[in-house]
Amino acid sequence: MLEQKKYSVDFRVSRWLSLLPLFIFMVACILFFVVFRIYEMDVLAMGGFMALIIGSLFAKNIGKYWESVIKGMSSDMANTLILILIVVSFFGKMMALAGVAEGFVWVGMQLHLTGALFTVFTFIIASLLATITGTSIGTLATAFPLLYPAGILLGADPLFLAGAILSGAIFGDSIGPISDVTIASCATQKYTRKEGFADIGGMVLSRLRYALVAGLISIVLFLIFGGSGQETDLAGQELIKQYSDPRGLIMLIPVVILLFVAVKSQNIYIAVTMGTLSGIAVALPLGILEVADIFTVQDGKLDGFLINGIRSVLGTIAFLIPLFGIMGVLEESGTMNEIINRLANSKLASTARGTEIIIMMGTTLSGICLGGANGPACLMFGPLTDKLGKQKHLHPYRRGNLLSGFASTIPVLIPFSSLFIIITNANMNSLVEEFSFIQPINPMLIPVGTFHPIALFLVFLFAVITGWGRLFEGENGVALKHPEVDCQKKHTA
């Protein structure tokens, strides 16, 4: 029994002091992200390591303490997550460099979209960009200068246009096969009745039902509220023409290949390898990319999407290392087991629905504490979700969907703490200085126009209350709707 296990790490005064590193880490995240507004993952990593050092001072045996840290850092979950982040970084950087955004802008120009229709188009394009490149913040940085000024000139409402860009970034980030949110929600959810973690292809397919419903609700709302009612301007057409290039659409070929291989092989490493190689094979002959865009050395410096991909994830990896070290301390001190037992034996967790409510509240709280950063929130509450969900035999897909889903809802929209709201406002302010026709917007209003996270929260809340999409793990990891009924049928057959 887990309760009888002898744990290797003891703390002075109380076992609950093992939570001190986690508490210090969360305080550091709030200070850097919310108070000081420093959005760098390596800064959070510094906070994590300082938390571990301070925590070690309260351990009875400091040597055993650091052994537990190393054990957490070297866990299968940590290594799997780090490897996936590195591998997918190449594909994401390649797609951003290949001009996929300009290809989508060209489509909008051919369709002559204006007003609310352009706002809907912006939401769809931002969603596709985030899905393909795997980065919500990168999508915000790309989509605002491309679509925001032109959209205003073409009759879109500024508030809802900004909300459409942010909504699309969150939509794509939550379902993209190479996004940190998807990777974290898969690599933290392990099967009980077979080896391995939740596969990304299956997870994405199971997640679409929730994301698409929320997306359709968002589209209807943007269609209703997204137009300003003002006359469109020819200047808007000229502005959008500058950022239009149909060649970027050709790069959808490697995207399709990656998704097909991911679903077929259920192996993200094979899928990303095939996607990256096919992308290079398509882009080089057509002049979309040059060899120097892949790998080049100039003035003693390395450049190209390969090295830039690595650089883009180093901060996240640095963040992961102390986080999993903290998880190791909680595991080896028995605190993690104690928390799981208390939650699992609580009245709320007596049912699958109650367990999912606990996951909802824990994920949301983690996201708020981390300034709305949905990927890190999945990493922080993922191990707890894994253990809690297993108590009720919830399938890894269901656990991962709840984890990523709620991390991408309420925490994203809190105006005084969400890094997404702050970055959205910063992007708009930079355009206010550049274009005289753009007026500043009160950042407190941005959540009002950001429909997708609101719709996604309502969709997942409905799923938890009604059991819609709830899956249980059966023999060999098979997803079952009613495990007890299915098992009885097998025994009577």
C-alpha cells in the first residue's frame, strides 16, 4: 500500500515544509510575471532553483533531499517533455520563417473581407497560425502587425479585432500538436494499464470536440459584434497587400504530413521528423527558404531555424528542471501521496465528476498563480491531475483535455495578471505609435472582446457537469465510456 511506504526525505518540524519550495516558486512566478512583468522563462527557472536551495535548509538530511531533486529531474516525464520540446521547436520555427501567415493574408485579400467578416477571418487565421507554429505569444507578435491595422481600416471593431487575435492564439495553442500546452498535457498523463504517456495524435483528436464547439460559438459572437459599422478604407486594402504572399500556403503540405503521421504512428518524434524534412523539401526548390535559413555561420555566429528553435525552448526547459526537482521532493517526502489521498478520499472526489471539478479548480488556480501561462500551468498541476484522475480510472485523454482546457480559459483573461492580456495590450500600444488611426484601448476591456477562452470554459464546465466526452481507461489503455458495464459484458460473454 502507498500509505505504508517508507519515504526517504524528512523535514524539520513538519513534513508539510516540503511544500515550501513549491510555495516560494509560485511566489516568484507571481512576482516576475505579474508584478515586475518580466516574461522570461529562464527568470522563473532562477526562482525555481532558489526555492530548491531554500527548501534544502529545512530538510533533516540535505543529501537525501538533493537525491530526491535529482530523481524528479531525471524522471521519465521530465525527459520525455524536454525531448519533445526540442524536437518540435525545429518545425515551429521553420513554419514561422516560411511565411505561412502571409499566405493566409493573401486568402483574405482574395475574398475581399471587411467589417465583422474580417474579424472572423482574423480569428480563424490566428487559430491556424498558433496551431501550425505551436506558439500563442509568437502568434500575437505575428498577427497584430499583419492584421490589426488593416482590419481597423476595413471596418472591424478594434476591441473585438484584438480579442479575435488573442482568441485565435489561445485556440491554436490549446490544440496544436507541437504547442507546449499539448505537449505538457500529454507528457504528464500516463497510462495505468499499459506503458507510456498519452499520445499527442490521439489527444488532439479527442480534444477537437471541445475546441471546435467553443470556436463556433466564438465565430458567431465575432460575427455579431466584430464590425465597427464604419465605411471601409482603400488604405486598408493597400496595407494588407504589403503582407500578402500566396507562396506561404504551399507550406500547408508539411503540416498535413505531420498531422497524418502523428495520428497514424502515434509517435510525435516520427511525425515532427517527417514534417520538418518534407517542409525543407518543399520550401527549398520553390525559394520559400534558402539553405542559410536552415543553418548558416556568419561572423562567428550560428543562425537559422534549427539553432533558433533550440534557443526558443531553452527557457522553458530551464523552467522545467527545477519544477520537476520540486515534484521529486514532494514525491520522496510523501507529501504528494498525502495530498492525493486527502483529495481522493474527500467527499467531492467520491465520483468521477467531483474529481474533474477538483482538476478544474486546481488547474485554474495554477494558471492564475502563473500569470495565465497555460503551458507552465499544465506542467505544474499535471502530475497531480495524473494521480487524481487515475483514482477514478479516467483516461489520459480526458485528464489531459481537462488540464489543457481549463488552463486556457479564466487564467488567460484576468487583466491585471494575465501575460496574454499584457502582451496583447503591448502589441496594440506599439501600433498606436505607428498608425495615427489606431486609438488605445483600456486593457481592462480586452477580456470582454476575447470570446474563445470564455466559450471554452463554458464548454468544459458543461462537459464536467454532464459527463460529455468523459472517457475511462480500459484494458491495454483502451478508451471506454462505461468501464464497469463494458467489463461486465466481457465477463458474461
